[in-house]
Amino acid sequence: MASLSRVTCCCLVALAAAGSPGVSLQPRHERVFAGAREGLTSSARWLQLQLDILQLRVQACGRRIDCLLSASMAPRPADGVLQGWDEASAYATVEQSTSADSSWELKLTSGSVRVWRRSVPGSKVNEVRANGIIDASPKAVVSLLCDGDAHAIRSYNPLYAEGFDVCRIDHRTRLSYASVKAFFPLKPRDTLTRVAIWELPRLGSGATALLLQHAEHPDVPVYSEYVRAKILRGMHLIQPVEGCPGKSNFTLCTQVDAGGIIPSFVMNIITTQDSLQFMDRLEKAAAQRE
Ligand SMILES: *[C@@H]1O[C@H](CO)[C@@H](O)[C@H](O)[C@H]1NC(C)=O
């Protein structure tokens, strides 16, 4: 049921590592914890938060059951504001992310992996792109990235805490909640992200892209235990390598607003470094699936 959730976390490995005493005070949270705030220990508040998340999970399950009962996977009207990508925009997103455009500045090279960065007009956070040849077949890489099991997710994203799908938007797209751990006393991050899986045969047989973008949903408030990070734009592209069925051409492209008070120049540097490690972990974990 959480088959896409972990994907939202992929881009967040660096965030929790960077951490920050983020600032977020949200009205709904204040209501949930009203009264508890003074007398209770922080572990009781943490428990309350877990219960709140559990309640969200139950709501999400209920919604899926509604969908099944109505014999269609049509999203509920309340979810209607959220839309997936259509085929043209999926290809366009991938094309922009993989372009040879001179705005991309090459920042790092390690083995076959290269990492670029570019500034995005109107945004203080850069877009980061990594590309490299991974020693695992496209099938293994896709299967790993689509595995909702927390253990599988942690194999390439060790700071992953938990996640679940809030609702289905269309047959390719879900809204997923995910959280990543942080080290005391820094706040952990969470994300709410539209995640879609697109097979893109024009980019090679078996070519698959995961598209990610931050979204809002009335059922998912911002908890003050977390800083809500926003994946402004995210893409994982898995392409075959001609003549090498056991290898994948993997491209990661991400622009993340980490929230809180991490200076964006620090984030830009960390995300660049982190994408190298991400590729490395992904390769090792996917190779075990062959
Ligand atoms: C890998 O994919 C990128 C982006 O689509 C492309 O530019 C590059 O030529 C590909 N490399 C190989 C070896 O297939």
C-alpha cells in the first residue's frame, strides 16, 4: 500500500543529515496537542504524533476502500484538485532534466557518475542532477525504487523513517507522505509529494521515470515535530544501456526546499555531495535484486 512512499524520501537523505532547528508552528498541531503541551513529557507528545499519523493512515485506507467499493480507482472529489502528469508533460519534464543546456554546471565527477547544478530563476535552491551508469539492470533498479518496504528503502536511504500513501491521484500517480530521521537536537523532515511512475519507451526499451513534486492536502497538516521539506521538482530516470542488459543509465534530478533555517547555499552543496552517495547505495542495493 505504500508502494511509492519511499520515493519521496530519495531526495531527502541530505536533509536530515544537515538538520536544523527548524521553525514551524502550525495551528492544527496546536489543537491536537492542546493541553498536552505543558504537563507531558516529550515522549508522550511523540506518541501523540504517532497516533495522529496512524489516524491519517486509517483515513487513507478508508479512502482506498471507498475507491474499491465504487469499482473504480477514480480519486475522491476532495482529491480532485491534485493532478498527475500527462504523457506530454512527463516527457517534457524528463527532457528538461536531461538536457545538455549550458545552464547545468558540472560540479563533481566520480567514476562514471557526474553531478551538475544549476540555479533556477526565482528560487534560492539550485536544481541538482546526477547521472551515471549503474551496475544493475533497469528492472532491478525500478523494482527497488518501487518497493514500499521500509527495509528496502533504507538500503539506499538510511535515514528513511516512515511513509504511506495518502491517496491515489490517477492510475500512475499517488500522493505520498514520508519522513526522515534527524539527529538530536535537530528536527526531522517530512514531505508530502505527488509521485508518478511513467514508462517512457521513446527513451529506450524499459525506460522508466519517477516524477515527484510537492503538493498540499487538507488531510495532512504540518506537524511541529517536523519541518516540511518541499520537493519542488524531482525525477529519477532509469534507461537501458545499449548492449549491456545488466547495466542502467540512471539520472537523478532534484530541487528541494529543505525548509527550516538551513542556508540554501549549504543545502546546494550538501545535495550535490549526497547525490553521489545516493547513486552508490542505489547501485549496491539494486545489484542484490538481480
Ligand atoms: C545516459 O542518459 C543520459 C540522459 O538521458 C544521456 O544523455 C546519455 O547519453 C546516456 N548515456 C549512455 C551511456 O547511455
